[in-house]
Amino acid sequence: MMKTTAFYFALGRPLAPLYSLAMRLRETLYRRRVLQSYRLDAPVISVGNLTMGGSGKTPMVQYLARLLQSHGFHPAVVSRGYGGRARLKVNLVSDGTALLLDAEQAGDEPRLLAETLPGVPVLTGLVRRFPAQRAVEMGADVLLLDDGFQHLQIIRDVNLALFNADRLAGNSRVFPGGDLREPVAALHRATGFVLTGVHDGNRERANKFCELLQARFPQIPTAQTGYGLEGPVRLSAAGMLEPAPPEALTSGRGFGFCGIARPESFRHTLETCRVDLAGFLPLDDHQRYTSGLVDKLVARARHAGGQFLIGTEKDLVKLSPYAAALPLPLIGVRMQVEADEQFAQGILHAVREWRKHP
């Protein structure tokens, strides 16, 4: 997979300067107000990244929503709804009490956020200021903009740029010649850098990368976060995520699979959780599940001697229509962000300051 990616990046390298120029021009047009940015009637926290693929945005949104809720705020999540088929100006995935769209309509990440964040409305829309405005009308007093670093149409009060601690900035080249969505100079828009998935095996490299960021952007604080196991989950009879017994991860041999941007990170998670893996099947990011693919997954698991299937929460959400007919038990792994108190207090301080001086 890595060799294939490197090959396509090599082919795309001659076009990278053109794409980079286009992104710089776009940012300039917003900065000079040729293109309009909108301020909303609530503080906006954007969770995004500079690199292609996964950097832990969804777990970070979950962490921030729960942090804000625990301190008396009423956050809402606003997402583009990538992969979802709903095409209204405003798509209400959850109103905070009821789930209104499935993963097929909402997209896997918005549906996962809606299921795992009770009390938090989740809305999607291609032009995100419309669902953002609707969220404020519904009573949200903080907006979490999922994958919002490149979304310059909404003014952000907290603008987090996330880096996966294993991948960092990839090959440091701009798409289509590399992993970057924009030139590195775009990081000046950030109010904070967050390295995600930091553990003992990558901590030294993460520390060096933080030093590089601090040297180039000394005014922007840097934080490191890790992941801790919250526990296994399963699908209820109604197709909803629910906690599973702790022994579900270790009772027999599991066959792992996932449709995420960094499948190797999930395999590492399973190994860390001491799952006895009979095999592992990486799928495409945002993989759509069909009956044919589910049959293939079960056949591969059985051939490898797997006694149960184990995937990410995002995969379980999308497998809900097939779960009842699966001949093998289906288990997921729920991880949670672990951040230090200074990072949490920085987020809360920014929101409280906005309320003092909106």
C-alpha cells in the first residue's frame, strides 16, 4: 500500500506546485475579503489537519464535546458529511435526543458521533455555515467544526491542526505529490497544534516534531494526546452501539478489519489490547459495506480460524444493517483521547473568553 501511494505521489509531483498555488490564492482571497467569511453567534472550535487521511479528528471531536458538556456547555457538531447521501442544505443526523439519519445517509463519522455523543446535536451540509446557523438556533452555545481547517468560510475561534504521531507530515509535499492538503505555511492559521496517538514507541519522534513546529511557529502552542482503551462495544438488537463485556476481546481468536485511513494504527490497537488475531483485512477509507463484502469478510475470517469479527466503531455503525444475520459475533473497540489538564483548560478558557467578549 505504501509503495503504491509513493508511486502515485511521484506521478503527481509535477502538478503539486499548481495545486499549492491554487490553495494559496484561495487563502489570500479569504484574507482580503474577496471571498466572504462568516462569524456565527457562538464560539467555533475547528478540528482539522494539514495532511491527507486520518489524524484522529473524530476521537478529538468526541473528547471536546464531552469536555464541554461536563462543564455546562451545550455543544453541537457540524460536519460536511463526507460519504453520506443526504444532500439537503441542512441534514439533521441527531437533534441530541433522537438519531434521525443512518450511516448511509449521514456518512459514517457523523453517524458515529451522533451515536456516541448523547445530548449533542450533529448536523451536516456541504456549505457548513447553514447547518452551523441551524445548530445555534437549536440552542447550541459552542460549535465543533469537524474537519474544518480548510473550511475558511466560517471564522474559527479555536483552530486546531492535528498530526498523527506516526505519520506526522508524511513526505511534506503538497497533493498530488504528497500528503499535504496545503503548503506548510497554512499552519499560521492554527491556534494550536495537537499530535495525536502519542505512545512510548513514537514519543521521541513526536517530541522532535513538536520542537520543529515550535521553532517555525513559536506563537502557537503544541499539545500531545494519546489513546486509552474505554472498552469493547457491540451492536444491540436495534443496531445501536452498546458496551460489550470486557472479556469479549480475549475470548477466542478474532479476525480484524477496518475501513479507515490508517489501518495499521488499528492493528496496533488490537495488538495492544492483546487480541489474539487470526488475521487482518485492511479496507479502503470510508469503505461502503455490501452483502458481498460482508460475505467475503466472514469467509476470510472462517478460513483463518477467526471466532469473531473485530472492527472499529465506524465499521460497526456501517455494518448495522447486516449485523443480525452475521454468523460470527461482531465486536468493536472504543478508544478515548487522553489529554493533559493544560490542554483541556486552554479549550475551556477560549470558550469562556468568547462569552465575555462575543
